[in-house]
Amino acid sequence: MHLRLNNVCKRYGKSHALHPTSLNFPAAKTTALIGPSGSGKSTILRVLVGLVRADEGDVFFDDESLTARNVRHLRHRMGYMIQEGGLFPHLTVRGNATLLARHLGRTEKHCAERCAELAQLTRLPEEILDRYPSQISGGQRQRAALIRALFLDPGVLLLDEPMGALDPVIRYELQRELREIFRTLHKTVVLVTHDIDEAGFLADTIAVLREGRIVQQGTFEQLVRNPADAFVARFVSSQIRRSPPSDPSA
């Protein structure tokens, strides 16, 4: 699924959370949105998922414009994952994962088979499926949240700081697993992160935002070697800890 913002703008009072912005998210590719807090990254994600309505402009899913009438239908074609997972604490991992599918009338057999399939894909032990979020680790909660986001086999994955609360070792492991999952499933992925290394490791394209505007868009290498301005140069150079691992298939 191809996503597109066409002159999308969002204001809160007199303040712009997002100035008029046009941006393409190519099908089956991963696009990272990076920038400091308040730069507009999460606003874009919330506009895409329909949690926030743009004041101006249009959002397109393939050639279908997002409206108040079709937002619920289009959400079923999107998987949405937030920082710390956002799992319902009173439901087991299995209950969280299957909640919407059961609401939509999927059979118990289908739900059980899909849970087992996604547990294997995300490397989550199946016995974890019947535990509550408080009974599992942070990394397991993120895998559980990813299972929930993937459950309806959406064309789009929207990830808002999905690894921000994890310790460095678990975060690195999950980054590697996520990259493999993205490549295996060929989903259109939009990833919000503060971390340039994470963006470079996971994304095909990176958009750098500042104060509600896109200041540069390109590959990790383009941002590092040819920053558009002093802000991008400072933002990138202040964060780089490692270069993204080379792709052995390239």
C-alpha cells in the first residue's frame, strides 16, 4: 500500500504542530521520521492512522482519500504500535492480539492459528501468549504489541517509538528482528524515532523534521554526507554511534 500526504497541516490554536507537508511513503518500503521532540513526527503518524484530523490537506491510501466515513475501514488495513506497546493490562497477550479479529467475527481456529504463526515470526515463546502484560518483560511486550499490529495482515505498519523504553541490548536485538520481519512481509512501514542509527538501520528513506517542517529527506548516507543545513548536521553528528550494518545480499 502506498501512502501520501498532500499539503497536510495541523494546528492547535495558533501553534502549528505540522506546517503544510507533502510526503510519499512508497509501498513495501520503510520510511523513518526523525527529529527532536515537538518536531511533528508523531503528529504525522496520528494523522495517518486517523486519530488526529488534519486542518488542511489530504491523506491518501493508494488512491483512496482518508475521510471521517472510511477511517474505521482503513484502520483495519493498518497496524499501529506505540512506545511500550500499549497493551491492555486486563487481557492476556492472546486476548490483546485477537481482540479486533474476534470483534470482526474471525473464528477461534483462525485466531489460534494466526497467534501461533505470528509468535513464531516474532520469536515470542507460545506460552507467553497466555500471560498478562505485567507478567512478561519489556522486550516480550513489544513483540506482543507487534503481533497485535500484524494480526489482521495490514498493508501498512505505523510504529511510534516502538523501542524507546527498552534497554540497549534488547533494543538492538529487536531492531535486527524487525528489519528481518519488514523484509519478509514486504509491508509499507512508517517508523517514528529519535534515533538516527535506528532509522539508518531499519529505513530505506529518512525524513528529518524540525518545528513541524521536513528539512531533509534521503538515505542515511545522504544525511550523513550531505546534510541540508546546520541543524541536520548537528542532529545527525550528535547521535551517530555506529554505522548501519552492511546488507550481505546487496
